[in-house]
Amino acid sequence: MKFRGIVLLLGSILFGAALFAQSSGSDDLPSAPSAVRQERSKPKPPPSAAPPASAQPQTSPPASEAQPQTTTPPAEPPAAAKSVSTQANPAAQEKAAQDPPDAPTTTITKTVNEVNVVFTVTDRHGRYVKNLAKSDFSVLDDSKPSGQIRSFHSETDLPLQVGLMVDASNSVRDRFKFEQESAIEFLNQTVRPRYDKAFVVGFDVTPEVTQDFTDNTEALSRGVRALRPGGGTAMYDALYFACRDKLLKEPRKGPVRRAIILLSDGEDNMSHVTREESIEMALRAEVIVYTISTNITGGARRSGDKVLERIAEATGGRAFFPFQLNDVANAFVEIQDELRSQYALSYNPSDLRTDGRYHTIEIVAQNHKGLRVRSRRGYYAPTQ
């Protein structure tokens, strides 16, 4: 009897468990459509409220995403959607293939084949001639008549971009102070506020910018006084640097005149670039170089003076050889006068190729006798 009672009790427990499992399964496993309908009919809980425990295993999407689940297939990834959109518009697809927005283009503008030249004209007594017209000049490019002169101006008032380069090597120590004061006076007389800009570079083994581009003459004066002599001489490196990294990169809103005033004895014993490489960079940057020799020897020329003369003549500038120390200041005065007494013209060479080749320039003053024209000797053609 006791055993039979135990069996009956176990059977009752198992039967009750089966009924409970059947009722709970029907509540937790609804069909998918009914689950969506229930989700739509229930109000959306506030963001801070946790979802009910029975909803956690389902993670049903919100109503805006649940509707496509029953009517449309799942959305494609972004790349596929872009492809479908392009196919829907064949004209746009064809245009994109022919002219991709980010594809680099090679365009030759008119300025590529235009040569600009700044020059001065003096009479047989060395006085500047400032009243000539376009018809008074012709241009020879590689000794051949060039195309028509496109523009011509008497550039007496163009903005200046000037670099003052001062040799700070040991070889100029004894006259360094006077040269500094002469340079400061030149900058004070030449640089006009809000119009011109200048910078100061001292060089011995390496170039040092003691004052960057500014129209503030007081700041430029401090830059000159900050120079200290010492070390060897790398003049070609310094000229190359001033043309490439300063003047060539300085933005300009319109026509400007770029010039460098170089004070040195012309002796170079530390440069990595050659004299001709520094001249080439000056020509590419359209820089006129004026040189002032610091070899105060009573008129005798040294080997460094020939170097300074070569640099000045190749770029269209002048080389000054002071007879005595006071003549350094006079050289600065003459440079200032010349910068306000120049002409500028532009022309298109008749047969210019983008091969990077050097071309000679000669500007001829016609209709007048005894006039001397001084400009840079040539230019380098652009490269592709």
C-alpha cells in the first residue's frame, strides 16, 4: 500500500509538470507575424525604461524597421545601394566613368608660355631713362625675334619683395658693424609699410633667418642687429635657400619685383650647391640679385669679386665694389634708386617647349642710340 501511494504521488507530479510546460510554451513562442503585430500595438517604452523580460530573447526591431521585414527584403549594404542608384541613372554612370571627380588633370595655362622680364635702361652716362614706350623695344629669344610683346609697364611703383643677405663669416668681421648700419638705413628708406616686404638672412656655414617677411622696419632692424659673425662661408647655399624657400614660396596677389641684396666677399668654401645652381634657382624664382663686395682693398679686385659680378649680371642686377667703407652706403642708395626705375614686359616665345631647357634673352632698345638695357640673361623653360 505504501509503495502504491508513492507511485500515485509521483504520477500526479509528472502530470502537473507536463500541463505547466504546455501552457508556458504557448505563451513564450508566438508566431513571427503575431509578435510583430503585438510590438506595433504596444506603446514604445521611454528610453530609460528597460524592456520586459519576455521581450529580451526576441530583440524585435522598432516599428519603422519592422514593416520592411514583412513587405521587402533586407536592405543591401551601402556599396550595393550605390551600385543600384548608378544603374538607375545611366547618364550619370557614363558621366562618372568619363570624368571622375577626383581624377588629376594636366592643364597648360597661358602663363606657362609667357616670359616676364624686369629691366633697366641707362644712357651713356649711366643715368636711368624712364620715359620709353613699348614700341622702343624688341626681344630676342635664343637670338631669334620673339613673338609680340604682350604687356609693357614702367614699373616705378610695384610692391617689392626683398631679401637682405649678409655674410656673417669670420672673413668680414672687421667691417661687419658698418655694413649692418648701412643695411638698416637701406631698409628704412626702401620698405614701405603695407606695401613692400623684406626679410633678413645671415649666413656662414648655414643660412639663418633672423627676420622673416615683414613690412615693419623696426623688426627688420632688429633682425640685422641680431646677426653675429663667425664660421665658414656657404654663400651659394644661402642664395639657393633664399630664392627657393623664401621668395619663390612667398604668395603674391599681383605683379611684384623680387630682389636680393647680397653683402659678401664672394669667397665660398662650404656650399653643397654650385655657383651656377644658385644662379639657376634665382632665375627660376625671377629674382634680381644685387651684390655689394665687402673686399675694401682700394680698388683691387679679388677672385670673390668676379663671383659676385657673375651672379649679378646673370640675374639682371648690378655688382658694386666699394672703394672704401663709406661707399657701401652709397651702393645701397643706388640700388634703392634702381628698384624705382625699372620697366617690365612679357612676351610669348615663338617656339617654347616644356623641356626645361635654358633660353637666352636680349632686350634691344631700338629707335634710340647709346642706351644700355640690363636684364637677366635668360630663363628656364617649364617642364611637364
